[in-house]
Amino acid sequence: MFLLSILLSPLIGAFVMGFVGHTKAASRLNILFSFLTFGATFLLAWNVFANGPLVGLDEQLFADGFSAIFIVLTGGIGATTSLFSHRYMAIEKSRGHLTGEKQRLYLSLYQVFLLTMLVVLVSNNLGLLWVSLEGATLTTVLLVAWSRTPESVKAAWKYFILCGVGIAQALFGTILLYFASEKTLGPGGTALLWTHLAAVKHTLEPTVIGLAFVFFIVGYGTKVGLVPLHNWLPDAHAEGPAPISAVLSGLLLNVALYAILRIKVLADGSLHNPLTAHLLMGFGLLSVLLGSLSMWKRQDIKRLFAYSSIEHMGLATFAFGLGGPMGSFAGLLHMTAHSLIKSSIFFVVGHIVQTSGSQKIPEIRDVALRTPSLARALLIGGLAVTGIPPFAIFASEFLILSVAVRRAPWSLPLLLLAIIVTFGVLYFRIQEMNGESGRSLSFPNEKPKITFYPIWIHFGLAFLIGLFFTHELGRLYGLALHSIGLTNG
Amino acid sequence: MDVGDPLFRTEFAVDVVDLFLAILTAPLLSGWIGTCRAVLSNRTPAGVFQPFWDLLRLFRKEVILPEHTSFLFRAVPFGVFGILSVSALFIPLLNIRPLLGPVADVVVLIGLFSLVRMLMAFGAMDAGTPFGDLGARREMMVGFLAEPATLMILFTVSLWSGSTSLSRIIQSLLSSSDPVHPSLMFALMAYILVFLAENGRLPIDNPATHLELTMIHEAMILEYSGPLLGMMEWSAHLKLFLYLLIGIDFFFPAGLPAELSPPAVILGIFLLIGKLMAAGTALAIVEILFAKLRIFRVPEFTALAYLLASIGFLIHFVLEV
Amino acid sequence: MAPHPHLLANHLVGMLGSALLLSAFANLAMRRLTSLVRIFALQGLLLTASTLAVAILSSETHLLFSALFTFIFKVVLLPTILFRLMNRLHIQGEVESLVNVPSTMVIGLGIVVFSFTLAAPISELASTVSKGLIGVGLASLLLSFLMMITRRKALTQLLGFLGMENALFFSAINATYGMPMVVELGVAFDVLVGTFVFGIFFFQIRETFESLDLKHMDSSSLE
């Protein structure tokens, strides 16, 4: 019952927060629950890697090595983000932006959000997976609109409508998948269970599965933020509170891509053509290009990094499209590294916005003078996210490029262009913000207390992975990918 | 079939009877619709035979021709009436295999109706008055907009029989065992709209109005008087009757006599009268319920008809093959 | 050859499917907001009826529950919520459209052709009694989508969203006799929560923009 236990903590957490979320201690309680969840996910992952896949609750829940990676990532980033959000919300509260009621809403939705994502990751039933992914949308919609400014309401509405439409396409895909599998597995409960589907994937009707995959990639791809379905992403990231931007970028996008990859395994088994690879490569490359080019001249710091998320998710998608053991490993490594680094960058950015009082880059100056350590963190984050060695993104991008040289040489100039543009834009932007404005500095009367633990934990991990553990991680990830059949092709 | 063949003679006789029945029943049908409308709007009905008295009154008057009109103006009423009478020969009334049936299929029929419209427009424009012009232009516009829908309906219906011949369509519909056809339901809805547009009924045109700026049909025949006007009015009755008849043939063919035995024919006559009266009542109800559309909304109206017909057409391939 | 009552029910399913498609078009053609909510309730009724008909035809008993559930949920509950929402917020008046009605209709027709073509190979593989209707479901899905992107008011977008869900349910019924019960319940739960979230949004949008017309939201663009 390991599987249920990781869901128990956020579930209880959500209820507790619903009752006592407005009290002073609630934020610490939130940290406690998030770390409990992290502990449970860690144990689960350990168990999975040691003893093989787990199945539970009448086969509805399931975890293998592939999902364990995402589960532990979700638990971990959920926990560190709760640390950050404790500090962040304390600052907001000291400025009078936060009432008890709003805090209660925020904290309980935070736990519900973690819950829905974990359900996505452990659900064996592809219908339930859809239900909980939609649940994650509904939760985050309210979180994006949380500050109630006109911009945030607008952004949340756009997010809601676009993802609602997208996810409806995914439901049609689910129906088609069920339609195809019902022929071999018979009607009823088992025909949507991934484990059963994977066993019979070669017998599934290719016409139907091909069409279903198209619906899936359009549907879940909207949530990944694949161009041209990305329109909601920059707005939602820019207008939501910083901890939410961090979990959106670091977790939700990953989880949506995870869902696509699960389906890809099934579709590859049934189809005997490279349809899925081509679709993933097409959407991925488009996202990489448009994401990086859109960063040019962005005036809003959170929006800037939101476009960078589009670019990186595109890169990971492209890597999975390239396929093969190396391509898939590179994609998975890229997703891991990007989650760590991007969520950390949003922590930094959140604090920068709090200390300088604006999200507009031209108005953010003197970060280095005001809070030198934040400036350092921003610079390191910028270097890490643009793929400077020895951070993990360097390793994954290098791998992706070297696989691309062999499998799709035509894409190389485009990828390089995107990576160079991203680097240039981010570097100059960060220099601008860290640099001096020449105005005389007027510090706010009280300097907010900033937390650095979560930021350095993430950067440190990304650093260590990039420098020392690529090989060990490679073995682990390789096993996980191989066991579900993502290394073929 | 030989001219001396007794069967041929029966059929010939039935066809002639059909033609005269159509010509004579047409004003009656208009009278019936008028009566229904009057009753529904709480007025004293003028009686079913009122159109006859009107026609009679018109035919007793002398012909007054407007100045500067040409031969065309005088020829149009005869042409219109003649063409419509000929069309009546193609449309099964009681005999589902009219002798002239093979000569013309539904597309030709639509062509004939267009010819009628064109002749009327010529007549209206010949007088050279602004109202005639205006009416003619509007009538041509409505016709132009309704035509695609009409053709689409015909194609939908003919999908059943694989033929555009009226008698074939009716035969295959009569012999079909399916109780309801979704595609035909759509076609029927579209046909009702086309019917209203083509015959100048509400909500497209008000047949009873003489408000100059809104009328279409009345504006076209404004310059006619006496017997010529009578011909035009009678043609309008006949056109309405024929359209209704086509609708009945397509969508409610049950009870049409499959062969010309006396009991079947008599049953057919009664059923036909019933259907015509029911259709007339329905038309009256529609006209009571809806207000006239602005002329700019007519494209929307006909687009809807086209849409319905096309859906029916597509549905046929999905549900009924 | 199927016995006669089944033939009738089969035609009934076809008719109901066509009516659903027609109602999706009616959604596009309507100008008054209240009529849209009525059409939504009508769609619920059509869904209930067609689920019942399919249940009888296929003798799948769990579909009876689905039908009952659909009735309670989509004919009674949601329209009531919507009408109350409209009363509370004083929403009334006309639909505002970005593309005029005849053009939307023509686009819609294209969508129908597209979805029928797309669904044709799938229908051939289906073993259900009403397999031809998969295309109808797909067409209704895309038509509701069209309504969402061409209409301006917040409520019309909500109705488009619900229409999409209806179409999906309809497709599931006709392609596979419905999804497993647990999934169906989950989906219904999501839709209910979604409707509540929409409701919360209406209040927030109104509070912030003093109107439910989304063009106020466009006017100051988000960069």
C-alpha cells in the first residue's frame, strides 16, 4: 500500500489546510505535509528501484521506474517549494497582501495540486489519469487568479479556456484508445489500464491508435505548452504567485509530457511507422524555435522565463521524438534538470520582484547593490538554464545535439540558433537587471527576509548531477526507460 | 407502349385528370390557407372559394396595359401559366408514373421554375416602373439564394433511389422498409424553408401586404390588371400547389397508389386531400407565428436551408449506407 | 436481420444523433443567451434518450445508470445552476460573435465533412449498434469548439465547454458503450467542479471588469 500512502499525505494535508489554513502555523504545517509527501515518494521510488514495479488498489494504481522518477521529482520540488512559499507568503503578509482567507485557499489548493499530480503519476487507469490532470488544471486556475488583479483574472481565464479545450481533445483520444483496446481486452475495467494495454499494444488497431495519439498530443500538448498551443503558458506563469509559477514550470509541464510519453509507448507498439516520433519532433522543434525567439524583447521577467520553459519543454519533446536509448535518456535528463533549475529560478525571480516591487525588467535595476546574493543566484540560474557546464542542462543539451547530429542533422542549425539566442537574451537581460541604474538607491525601510535554502538545494543538485552523477543517473534512467520500451526506435 | 394500348389510354386519361385537378385545386388550396389564417388570427374567414371569386372578378374586367410596354409584358402571364401547367404534368399527383415523367427529372423541374421566375422578372421590368424593378431584383435575389439549397435537397432525396427521376424516387421511397430516415428529416426541414422562400410566404415575403417597400411578389405584378393579373395570380396559386405536391411526394409518399386500380386511386385521393389540408394548416400556423424578416436577413435564412440540406446529405453516408 | 423493435430503436438512435448535431448548429445560430441554456438542457435530454436507446439495443445495463445519471446531471442540475447564475449576475441579452452567423455555419459545415471523413475508418471497425454516430460525436465536439472560439461572452464559452463534454460523452456511448464507470464518474465530477470554477470566475471577472464581455479583457492586452 505504498502507492496509497504517497497520496494520503497531500489528501490529509488538503483537508487540514481547508480547516486551519488561515492560522499562523498553517504555513509551517504545509511544509510538514509537503516533506511528509516527499518522504513517502522517496521511499516509494526506493522500493520501486529495488524491488520492481508496484501495483495496487485493484490495479488502478501503479508505479514503475519511469513514473518513480517523476514521483520523486514531484515530491521533492513540492517540498522545497513549500519552503520557499512559506517565506514568500510571509513577505506578502507583512505587506498586507494576504488575508487569512486567501492563505487558506492558497494552502489547501497547493496540497490539492500536489495530490492531483501524484494521482496522475501513479494512476494505471488512463481515464483516471485524464481526470486528475484536468483536476490539476482546475486547481491551478484558481491559484493563477489568486491575486485577483485584472491581469491575473484574465490570465487564469485564458488558461482555463485553452486547457479546457485542449484536455477535451485528450478525452476524445482516451475514448478512441478505449475503443481500440476494448477489442482485445474486452469491455470493462481493464481496457484502460496501462499495464494491460502495454501487454497487448502490438494487437491494437493502428488506424485508431494513430488518430488517438494525434488527439492526445494536441490535448496534453496544450498543457505541456507546445507551440502552437502554448498561448496560456506565459500569461499563467507571469500572473500567478511565484511559488505557483515554480510548480507550474517545474512539475505540471513535466507531468503532462509524462502522460504523452506513456501514450507514445502504446502507440509505438501498435503503429509500424514513425508517426509519434515525427509529431513529437515537429511540435518540439516548433516550441524550441518560437520559445527562444519570443524571449527577444520580453519586458516582463516572469514571462521571459516562461518562454524559456516553452523552449526547454520543446527540447525535451524533441529529444523523445529523436528516440533511441540516448535520445530518450537525454529527454528525461533534460526534464529533470529543467524542473530543478527552472523552479529555482522562479524562486529567485519571486524574491527579486518582491524586493524591487516590479515585474518589468526596465524597472528592475540594482539587484546586485540591493541584494547581492539574489543577484548571484540569478546569474547562476541564468547560466544553468542556458546550458553552461557543469550544470545538468549542459549534459542533456549536449546529448540531445549529439543524437540530433546522427538522427536528424537538418535540425541542428535550428537547435543551435535557438540555444544561442536564448543564451544571448538571458545573459544581457540578467546583466541589465543586476547592473546599476545610476539612480540613487532608496532601500525600503525593512529588508525582507529571503530564503536561500531551496534555491541552493536545486542549483546544487543540478550541479552535482551535471558534474558527477550523469553516469549513475544514466544507468537508473536507462533501466526505467528500457523497462517501459521508450528506448526502441 | 403503343398509343392504342388500353393501359396507355387509362394512363393518359389519368394524367389529363391530374393536370386539371392540379389547376383547379390550386386556388382552393390557397383559399384553405387563407381560411386557416383567418381562423387562427380570430378573423371571419372569407371562405375556401374566395380565390375563385377573385379570379372570376379579374377575368371579367377589361385589359388595361400600361404605356410603353412591349409584347413581352402581355406574353409573360401566358408563358408563366403555360410553363407551370406543363410542370404539373411531370409531378405525380395520383399517378406515380406520369407519361411525361421520363422527359424531365427534378433538375429540369427546378430549371422550369427558374424560367418562370425569370419570365416574371422580365414582365415586371418591362413596365419600367421603379416598384416592378425593385420586386424583380428582390425576387431574383431570393431565388438565387434558395437555389443551392433546393438542389442539395433534391440530391439528398435522390441518394435513396440513385436517380433524379421523380417517379423512381417515389417508388424507392414507397418500397423502403425503414420507418424513419434521418437524412430525409433534415431535407424536409430544409425544404420547408426553401418552400417559404420560393413562394413568397412569410417570413420572407408577405403575400397579403401592399406596403410598397417590403413587398416582393406583389411589387412584380403591380402593373398587371384584369385577366392578365388573373393569370398571374392563378400561376402563383399553381406554383404553391406544385411545391407542396413535391414536398408530399418526397417526404410523405405513403398512400400514393402504386398501381391504377380504382380502390387505390380513391384511397389516394382522400389521403392526398388530407395531406394537402394538413400542409396548408401547418403553413398557416407558420405564417401566424413568424414576423417578416428584414430583406437583409434572407441570406441567413437560405443559408440555414442549405446547411440543413447538406447535413442531411452527409448524414446519409454516415448513418444510412 | 434484426427484429423489428430493434430496427426502430436503431433508427431512433440515428435520429437522436442527428438531432444532437442539429442542436450543436443551433448553438451557433442562436442569438439569445437564454436560448443557449435551453439548448444545453435539450442536449442533455437528447443524450439521456440516446443512452437509453443504446442501452436497450445493446442490453448493457450499466448504460441505464449512465442515462439516469446524465438526466440528473445535465437536464436538472447544470441548467438549474446556469439559470441561477444568470439570475444572480443579471446576465441576459444577445450573444456577441466575432464571426457572423452564416460564415460560422459554412465553417461548421466544413467541420462536419472533415469529422465524418475522419471518423469513417473508425466506424468501420466499431462493433456497436450505433457506430455511424462516432462521426456525429466528433463533429459536435468540433462545433462546440468553434462556438467557444468565435463567441465573445464568458457564458457562451462556458456553454461551449459543456457542449464539448456532451459530445465526448455521446462519442463514448456510441463507440464503446461508454467508458468504465469510474472514469465516467470522474469526468462528471471534473465537469461539475469546472462549472463551479466558471461560476467563481464570473463573479471575479464581473468584479474586476464590471462586465462579462470578454472584449474588456482584450482591450488592455497582456503584453
